[in-house]
Amino acid sequence: MSVDTELLEARPVPTPRSRLTADDVWRAIEKRSFGIVGYETPKGDPRTSGVVYRVAHRRLYVAVEPDGWKARHIAASRRVSVTVPIHRAGVLALVAPIPPATISFHGEAFVHPAGTLQTRTLLEGLGSLLPRERLGSAAVIEIVPEGAFVTYGVGVPVRAMRDTARSRARVPVN
């Protein structure tokens, strides 16, 4: 059996010019507080974890256990990916399963150890995301997005999400 090598070649998928701006995407991220962070274990195994975050100065901040998996693994590689789901509400969601719109990006992550003045200042900025009694014992992961946001369904009506070309966009982070 012969395989057509042309079918196996990776071809870039054209993305329509987006009307979204970095400011639009940042506003959408700031309105949410939940995301999924992807990282690699020291053995090279992929992992993802749900996190609650806050945004300040175009960076995401996440409070974590200082000796937990996220803090240890992310500190080892400092590379992460993040996906922020944007759930759609409304009457249509009661009738049909509507997948969330998404914003994804990659970036560099810095783990600020527990107990330092800088970490305590960052934790106080996280406000109600963390119980007061954990302010002195949590570490903070600071995520700095790089490159471009890859979005799906952001800034388009729910019905338009069926149109892949219209729904996806690539927007520079800055």
C-alpha cells in the first residue's frame, strides 16, 4: 500500500486576520480567575493542573503549596502553557452542549518561595483567593506570557463558533 507523502506533510493552517487586540484578550483573562496550567515533570512527563489566578501588570499570579508538585515541577523547567476557558451562558447552553471559548498561551514562570517579603506582598495582592492563615506559608507562581495568544471563540457570537476560520485568532501578547 502506498501512502501519499503530500498528505503527511505538515501544512500551516491559515488563520484569518483577527480583529481582536491584546487589550481585548487581556480583558477577557482578567474577567476570569480559573485556568489550566501545563508543565513538564523533571522526568519529562506532561502534566496539567487547574489553578485560580489573579492578573497584575499583564502577568498571572497563582498561590501554591511551596512543596507541592506545581511549585517543584514548574521551578525545574520554568516553562508553562496556560489555557483559560471562557464558558458561555445563556438559553442556548440549556439546549445544546456549548464548548467554552479558550485563550491559550505559553510563557516563562517564576516560583517565588514562601516566607519572603516579595512573596508576602504578592500574596496580599491575591486578596480573597487565599485564606489569611496561608499568607505566610504559600509560594507564588508568576507567569509571564510570551509570543502570542491563541484564541478560539473569543469575540465571536456562540453560533459563529461552528466556523473554525472565524472563531480562531492569533494575537501578539503585547
